Amino acid sequence: MQMTLDLGAKKERTNNSKLLQQQALSCLKANPQGLTPDEVAGLIGRRIGSIRPRFTELKDMGHLIRTGNKRRNDTGGLATVWRAR
């Protein structure tokens, strides 16, 4: 029984990751000037901790391009501005 629950939880996390990827990519497509992960998180109402990994995944899949710009995020650090390919 525990194995079934673990597999179900893993599938749910995978589905949630894909949904967040789709939401982030749609947001970037709607903002062709580019956005930081922090800005996307704010626009789609998600926590940055759930969005940053999705940016890495989308970049690795070839869906994102760095604009060459950086902007300050909420913590004062510089965040890369990305746009959809």
C-alpha cells in the first residue's frame, strides 16, 4: 500500500511540475520583453520556490532564452530576465 501511495504522490508532483512549466511559459509568451522567475511567480500567483526549478527545466528543454538583462528581485539579488523561444 505504501508503494502505491508513493507512486501516486510522485505522479502528482510530476503533473504539478508540468502545469507550472506551462503556466510559466505562457506568462513569458504573453510578455515578450522578458521576465525574471520572480516576476513570473508574482504574475501567476505561485511561490518563487516552485517556479525557479521550472525555469531550469524549461531552459534545459530549449524553451527559454536569456535576454542578457538582469533585474533586482525581492531579496535584492540580481535575477536573469528570460523570454520564451
